[in-house]
Amino acid sequence: GGDMLRATLAALAFTLCASYATSPPGDLRPSVENTGHISAEPGSPQDLLDRMVGDWVLEGVIGGETSTHDVNAVWGLQHNYVRITEVARERDAAGRPQYEAVIYIGWFDSADRMVCFWFDVTEVATPGVTCSATQSGDTIPFEFRDPQGAIIFFNTFTYYRSADTWQWNMEGLNGEERETFGLVTLRRASGP
């Protein structure tokens, strides 16, 4: 039961973000200098992205099951995106991680939005699904939309500066109501 729901929702999230890569809107380009340097003014989108960079341990409940993942975030693609690699510590019957994802998050000045490309092991991306967010302070409320533009999933990233932690709140829709799929906290990994 829980594994199937988790896989279904993870597939939905992946499909939504990954398909954005196959159909980006118009002529939007990241607003990053060609030198690979981003001016990280406090509170700016680039500052918030800088705060994602590092090694993290993700812990919480996803699809009704307690989970722990190792997460690494680095600037990539000439400093245009933060590339997040997420690998579950839990293993399947074949000894493989139960979940793996590579996520790209970037800022588009001309659209005043964050964009997200989410690739994971649940399935191949569905064309036309998009993932983006309008930053609000230290919160990035990603919305996953189907090809018709209807919201189908939410993943809200919130950064807590005083604790230097992130929270990801994943929600699906049950009719018109949001329903929690997962709630996890990312803490900086200690030591090697």
C-alpha cells in the first residue's frame, strides 16, 4: 500500500519537473554572468540557492514511511543551476536505493521565477509537465502542472536561517484539497 502510493506520488513529482525540461517556456534564460559568478545579495534568489549548496541528511516521512536520504547540492552547468543529488539509504530487494533523484533548480530573472527539473527512478518524464515557483522570502513553493496548466503536486522548500536547515513539504491533491505526501527536514551532514 504505502510503497505503491509513494512510488505513484514520486513518479508524479518526477514526471512534472522532468517534462519541463522538454518544453521550456519561450526565450527564458538564467540570469547568471558568463563568468560563473552570482552576486548573492542577502535575501535574493541566488542567496537562497547558495544556501542549498552542501551535503545534507534528509529525514522524515514520505508516502507514510520514515525515510533517510543523503543529499548533495552543488552549483552546476556554469553556475546556472544548483544540482541536487538525492539517494535513499533504504534499499530494495536487489540492494539498490529505494529512491534516487537528480534535481536542477535555477532562477530566471525575466520570469521572476525559480524553475525545477526533477529526474528520478520512478519513471521517465512526461512531456508538458512543468515545475516552477515564485520565491517568497526563504520559501520556494514549487508547483507541478500538467500539460493543460492544472496544478497536480506541490513541493514547498523552506529554509530556516537560524538553524541552517531546509524543510520540504510535499503535497498532492485529493479533489480540491491539499493532502500531505511527505514532510522532511534536511540538516547539514557532519564530517566525512
